[in-house]
Amino acid sequence: MARVGIKDVAARAGVSTATVSHALRNPDRVAEATRKKVLEAVEAVGYTPNKLGVSLRTARSGNIVVIIPDLTDTFNAGIIKALERVAHRHGYSVLLGDAQGSESREREFAALTESRQADGIILFSHRLPFDMSGGRKAEDLPPLVNGCEIIGIPGIPCVAIDDHQAGFDATRHLIDLGHTDIAVITGDMVTPSSQSRLKGFRAAMAEAGLGADDSRIVQGDYIFEAGERGAEKLLMQKHRPSAIFCFSDEIAIGAIYRLREQGFRVPEDISVIGIDDIPVGKYFDPPLTTISQPTADIGDTCAKLLMQILKGKSLAQDEYILPHQLVVRGSTAAPG
């Protein structure tokens, strides 16, 4: 079977081969309607660009690498889908790097830019996968955008929600329901997001004139099992809390599972709130009250910023804070 080429795409779209080339490699040089027509033709004829040939001619790979802590985390799905859509629209393919929480794996994936297998990086981690010693600065690094964490290094753009406010809002919701004995199951406390959420919790408790007892703060991780273990520790205390603020929906679902196993009802006996608004939370029993993160907007914004950097454009700022939203469902109620 003959290989489908750029001429087939041009014939299908009714444009020149040069226009097809620009639409795929330099989309800013063609009209939006033309680019859309070319992409539809690409899909219709099943054309696959020769990335190796392109990289040899332009010194670009046509790839970006996305470094994710855990690809199995359901929170990441909406982010990845959105950023892939933007990358494809600009003629880039996405290489997904599942770091599995390993710093060495993060560095291995980041090194793809040094071997010219990727042109830029979208990083979802609290640490940079590069050695910053010897006075190395952001401008010395490959094109990079950080997502979901504010690492605070000048020149590195970060896209996230206001985690301090998110922690405050989740706690304030429980306080407004009448809860005064509120426990916390945190995420990984080395991350800026977890640290900010905990500060937000403490700020809301202080504003309400309530104490934030350290014995009610259980350190965990962003997985279901952390919720189970955290709930178990809280139930072993002399007095159980009336509500639990979990730093992710997966933690919250794990906590609810353990509470039920121990014979407690949610929310009648203990209210539970999470953060993220993963799809399963809406269909869980009870439906999960949560702080919703705009996953599609996070992925979209990260990819668009990286595309600007790859085109040599400067960004207006380092931090891009996106809005979150309290979503009240059935897992929280007034204390019984």
C-alpha cells in the first residue's frame, strides 16, 4: 500500500503543499479556517508527518514532553486531554512521562530536550528536573511550564489554583455547617500545594476562633490508601472529629470507604470534603462535596504558554492562578 503524503492532504483540502506544510509546522502563518480544513484532510487521508525529516530540517523534534507524577491518578486525565488538543493544533505531539513519584525518572524525561527528542516540557511536579547549582537560572533551561504547583523560581511560568484559598474555602464550608472539630488528611507535605492548603485550613479555623489541633492533622499522600489510613488513625483517637477535610478526592473516597467499614455514616456521623472534583466523585455514594479544579483550563493554559515560549515570545507573568469552585454534594452536612 502506497504511503500517504503531503500531496494527498493538499489535494483533499484543495490547497497547495506549501500551505499544508505551514498549517502543520507554522500554524500562525495560515488562517484559522485554512488550518482547520488542512487538519480535517490530514485525518481523512490518514497522513502521519515524518517527524524525523522535520527535525533534521528544522532542528526541532515536533514533540513536547509532559512529566506526570502518576498517570493512574484520575485527576490528570482532563489536564492531559486538554493540553494534547492544544499541542496537536500547533503541530506538536505529546510524549507522556510517568515519573511514578521518582526524581530520577523526572530527570530522565526532562533530558529528552537535551537529546532533541522533545522541544519543551510541561512539568507537573514540585521540583525541577535540572541541576540549578552554579548560578543556573530559568533562562538556561529548555522551554518549560510548571502545572499545579507554584515552585517560585523567577522566569518559570506556573499554572495552578490558589491552594491557600482552596483550603480556606473547604474548611469554611464545614465551619458554616456548624462543625467545630475538624480533622485533616493531607497530601504529600513536601509539595507547595499541600503546604498552602494546610495554611488555608489553619487560617479558616483561626478566623472562626477555633483551634487547629495538630493531633487532628494526619499526613498522607494523594492516593486512596492514604484516606483509609488517615481515617483509621483519626478513629483511634479518644474522640472522633465531626468532619474531615481531605486534600484530594481520592483521599476523601478512601476515607469514606474506611469510615463505612467501621460502621460510620457519611455525612450523618462524619462529614467529608475533598479537592479536585474528579468525575467519579459525582457518582460516588454519597456524592462527594469538593473544591473543583478547572482541569481542562489548567491543561489548556499550560500548553498555550509553552507554545508561546517555543515561538520565542515572552510571557507577561510567572504565575497564572485559575479559579476554583466549591461544589456542595451529599458528603457534608450539619453535625448530628
